[in-house]
Amino acid sequence: MKCPNCGAEIADNSDYCIYCASPVQKAPKAEEVAAGAEKPERNGFVTFWLWFIIVVQVLNIVACCAGLFSDSFRGYRVDDLARVMFVGGLIVSIVNLLGATQLLNWKKSGFRLILGMAALRAVLGAMTMADGSASGMMISLIGPFFGVGILWAVLQISKNGRSCWSMLR
Ligand SMILES: [Zn+2]
């Protein structure tokens, strides 16, 4: 490396220049820079909300599995539509669970997964609306996005002046 004071070529790990005796400040190593970088912090309520979502998804996964296999352990016959709903609920909950876990790890992709599942639920809900009434259609289309809207609002809560949302990668 070069001495920052006189420009002479000196050994890489020198503390002082052997030519002009000026102290040499070493550049921090890449991993030291990464470790010293500001660690993202989130508001406690945001963490609570993400864990709340995870718990709800786990409960729904258990409920869907219980529904799917209820004909074998209760002798109850599950019809085909119910089976489709249980499988759909299972897939949506697993993806939502993954999404919440990604958000806990500061990945914005988690929000996109949850938003995608809301869109899927809206489409499936509208398709399976039995009566096809306008108000029922509206509820099944907009309903799934309420949860995503609340999640988005919760992610705006900041800690140390920075919202969780702005720190997602
Ligand atoms: Zn020097």
C-alpha cells in the first residue's frame, strides 16, 4: 500500500510509514464494514403482528388438515367442493406463513407473497360465490385485501425514525 502522507510504498500491515513516520489508518475490511453497518430494528408491535400472522396461519393449516382428513377419523364424508376449499386454504396459509417469515427477515418479497395470496383468494372467492349477488361479489373481491392493507399499515410503524417498510430489501 501507499503511505497517505508521502506516497511511498510501504508494507500492507504497517501502522507507521517507515519513510515519513506518519501514522497509517488502515481501511476497514469488508466484513467489518458489514458488521458495523446499522442493524435494522423494528417496532415491537410490528414484530408482534408478524408473529400473530404466523400463529393464525399455523392454526388454519391445522384446521384445513383436520378438515381434509376428517372422513378418515370421524367417518364423515368430505365432499369435493369442501376438499378443494381445504386444499386451497392449506396452500394459501403455507404461502402466507412463508411470507410472514420473509418479512421477519426483512425481505419485501414476503409482502408480495401475501398480496398474491389475497388476490388468489379474491378470484377464487368471486368464482365460487354461489348466489352471485353484487354485494356478495364485492365482499369476496375486497375482503381478502383488508388483511393485506392492515399489514401494510402496521409495516409503516417506525422505530428510531425509520419505518419497517423502508428497511425491507
Ligand atoms: Zn510516508
